[in-house]
Amino acid sequence: MNILTMDDHDVVRAGLMQVLSLTFPGSCIFEANGLEQACAVLQSNDIDIVLVDLSLKGESGLDLLTYGEKHNLECKFIVVSMHATEPYVSRALSAGALGYLSKHSLTEELEAAIQQVLNERLYISRDVVENTKHMQRHQEQTGFNSLTEKELEVFHLLALGHAVKHVAKEIPIATATAHVHRRNILTKLELNTNFDLTKLAFSLGLITPTDLYC
């Protein structure tokens, strides 16, 4: 079996590759730190399973799923993300993912997820299912589900305490565009400040206190 893992954090990628090597001995494990490398691997190898992070520096893991669909690739995609709530899950599944694992449940459920997805069966990790049940109603009430994909990226960075200029550089987009996204986000969520965004992100389980100090 050939497996590709795409994550822009070297430590996370190395740890995941080690787990995969131990869990599926004899498999060929490929790695990519972003879309360009991942597409290159997919072009030159017959990959069976792709593990893809959603939040990449300046990119979205969903774009790799779009690439796979556009080129009619036969590989199966499993999203591995720190986001264990909606709307991230439904957007990943709509984009073509057959599996969704939170990074918290990765080591415990990775083998089961890959085996199930290889059999064309959907797999969502237990903590994601549980979180989704609890958070879906809250997200609907706050208007969070109305945010676009780009607004979600901006929301997350602002909630972590980053200034608009840093957000613009990180995504990357023009600073003026980042300001527009911020204004639209605050309007949709009926909030006033970045601190309000942080409090909402906590209540939705999107960030933890530890994230603010990373």
C-alpha cells in the first residue's frame, strides 16, 4: 500500500510517518509539506491513501481533494485536522474525503480509518462525531456556519490573537482584504471585537488556551 501524508509541520509529519510505518509495515510512505509537493507525488506514484491536513500555511487541504477529483485520481482521502467540529467536517466530506480524523484521536483510530476507507466506507473519528452533536446547534445559533472558507481561515487566526496585518501575511491576502473579511465576520456573528471572536472560538471548541501560547 502507498500512503501520502501532507502536513506543513515537520514534527507532525514525521510522527505520523512513524505511526504509519509501524501500523502498516511494508507500505511505502510518502510525505509532502504542501500542495505543490503533494501534487508532484500524486502525479508520479500510484497512491492508495492520502492523509491531508486542512489548515496549511497559505493553503487549504481542500484544494488537494479538488485536485484529486479534477484528475480522476483513484486514491482515497482522509482529512486529519485539529478542527473537530462543523462546518469543517461537512466541507471536507463534500469535497470528496471519505474519512475525517481529529489529531487528538489520530493514533487510536488511524488503522481503523484507513482500513474502512480502503473498503469505500466512510469513517469519522468518535470525538468528531461527539463534538459535532454538541456544537452543531450552538454554531447555527451564532451564525458561524454562514462563514465562507476564507472567512473561516481569517476567523481562526484572529481568534488566536493575531493582528490583521499578520493574518494577511499568513494566508496570504492583501491587508485591505483581510480587513474586509474581519468586518464581514464580525457582522455575520454580531460581534464587536477580536476578543469576542476568541471567546466564541473557545465556546465552539475551535481553540484551547494552549493554542494562544504556541
